[in-house]
Amino acid sequence: MTMNTLLRGAIDAAGWRGTPAGDPAGFDAYVDLLRVLYETGRRDLPLGRLLEGHVDATQIVRRYGSPDQVAALGEAIGGGALLGVWNAWLAGEPLVLADGRLSGGKSYASGAGVLTHALVTADTPDGAQLVLVDLARTVPAIDRDWWRTTGMQRSETHQVRWADAPVAAGDPVGAPGDYVREPYFSGGALRFVAVHAGGVAGLVDRTRDHLVAAGRAADPFQAARLAELFALAEGAAAAVRRAARSWFEVDGEARLARVAAARLAVAEAAGRAIAVAQEAVGLPGHFVSHPLSAQLADLAVYLRQPAPDAQRLRVGAAVAAGLLGPAL
């Protein structure tokens, strides 16, 4: 199956074609959304990456767009539109919106060649402006030679460029600076953290399946590894759930620090889980045909989200200020 087909299938299965995902109104709705991302990452991390980007884009348009834009979004997604957010700066070639035209590029454009629409940030004299680009109408040049990584190849994360490309009057979304408005900018990280946590659960699944099939699950050392993997996956899921609950219980920096703490907890659990899974399966897990191989490589690459040190500093500052503290 192509990634286009897989992504549309995931959107349909979540019920997000008829009702595009928006900002959850309460804890239960938030967990329902995060669980979809978690389970997708558990099965297929590149697909989880693209599904998370689609949710990010739809939430932003529904949050900041005009009523006409929100209605048009619903119609487009109902017709099969696939969205993503392309924000990463392309060195030396910033994307600029001037006189209704786009020039410049974006890096780390996940889903390039897969998506139908991209929500991009473009420089203007008043700040970064969100623009929902119809990729069939405003076609970018895609550099597919750049994305040569050990994992996440199927996410189709490329560099894209436009040269004096016209933008329709209804394409800009919201006001300059909306993209980085808090708490949604930092808090939205919990979506991809849920995909990461699902990736840890996927390591448990694939390691267990290998050991059971090989008749090695009863070995005491392997049983101990399975127990550790389970604990790591449970801890990662619990960190995501706790951050989702805190989203509706606290505000300000305490809310964002809890999301940052979840990022750290899941990243640390994932790093240890990768090591334990490799110990359990051994050399077979490094054969490209083995189900564990892609999950190991994809998770290792996907964990390299930007600014992990900044998240650690944010959590430390929140602990020092009494905004975060351990509790049962």
C-alpha cells in the first residue's frame, strides 16, 4: 500500500474525515486523540509521524482560521485531503511571502509528495504568517536526494522550494505570529510524544513475538527483558496520560513543563527500550527483513526531535519554582 492510502485509511479509521480533528475540549477527548496517535506509532512510526502532522495542521486551521476557511477545510478533508505542517527553516533560503507570492523553501518537510496541502510559515514584515498551500495548485520543487537516514525513510521528509509562486487570497491563515502562540506551540509536542510512546509499545510487541516464535520467551533472562520492556512502555504511556490530564488541571508554565517532562520521560524510556530489545533479539533484529529492524531504526531517528536540552532546562526550572513535583 502507498503511504497516501495508509494515511487516508488512518484518518478514516479515526473518524477524522467527517469531523477533522480539533483542540480537545476535555481530558477524555484528549486521551482519545492521543490514543489514536499512540496506536498508529505502535504499528507504523512513519505513518504515525504523518498522521500527527495532519492533526497538527487541522487543529491550527480550526483554531486560527476564519469560518470560511474552517468550512473549506472540512470539505477538503471530506474529499480526501492530506495535510501537514512544514515549519523548519531551510538554511540560506527562508520562505518569504511578499505581494501574494511565495519564494524560498522549507526543510524537514514530512510527507512531501504524499500530502495534498501543507501549512507553512512564511516570513513577512509583520512576522511569520501561516499559509495553507494547495500543493497541486502551488507546486513545490521537491529535493528527494537529501533525506538519506537510517530510519523514517517512509515518512518522505524532504526539502521543498518555491520560486515566485502565487498564493490565493484565502490561503493565509490567522495573524502573523499565531503559529508560535502558547500554550499550543509547546504543548502540541504531546502529540508526537504519544507517537513515540506508541513506538516503545511496538518494540515490546515485536520483541515478544520474536521470542515466542523462537521458543525463547521462557528463558529467565529473556523473561526479565520482557518485564523491563513492559515497564518502560507502561511508564511512557503513563507520562503521556498524566501530561494530558494536567493540560486541563493547571495552566501557564506548569502546564508546559508537564509536557516537557513527558517528552523527557518517553525519550529516556525509548532509549532504554531500544537497547533491551536489541539485547533480547540479538543479530536477527538487525536483518532488514525482521519486523523489529524498521521499528528500531525508525524510533531512533524519530526521537531526535529539536531542542531536547531546552526541555530538560524547562523541567528543571519548573521543579525549582515548585511548579512540578512528584506525586501519586
